[in-house]
Amino acid sequence: MNRQKYTVESLPLNQNGGTIEVNCADVTFINYGTGTLTVNGILIPPPTVAGQWNAFSIGGNLGEMDVTKYNYQFGAGTAVAVIVKRNYA
């Protein structure tokens, strides 16, 4: 069986909001904060239980690359979020 190798990268999002171009196969936005996170108009609510998180993911197929420029912003509350990217090696 031929297995495809990949790497995973985790990056914090700027608390002031902004734009990020992901250039990867799969991307997940994770909200750990107490406020909402909005990514390209999609609302990611804060977790309802302390220590947990809510997320929004987009997956691609082998050989695909997401080149979307994602705009994100935080609502009222503590802004704590990361983006996790999977890149094929």
C-alpha cells in the first residue's frame, strides 16, 4: 500500500481579526475563546463548556490545495483561536 505523507501546522489567529491565505489541503478553525469567531461569514460560537472548543473544517482531496483568502473577526469576549493546516509532503 502506497501511503501519502503529510504535515500538520497549528497557528494562532491575530486577536484583532484579519485575513489569512491557507495554501493547504485541509484547514480547521478552532475557537477556544468566550466570544464568537466569524470566518468568511460562518459563525463559530464559543464553547458552552470550559476547556472545550468549537470548530469549522474544510477538507480537500489528495493533490488539492485550498488557496482561499479567509477573512476572520472576533465578537465580544475573549479572542482565542487557532488554525490547523494539513499539507501533503
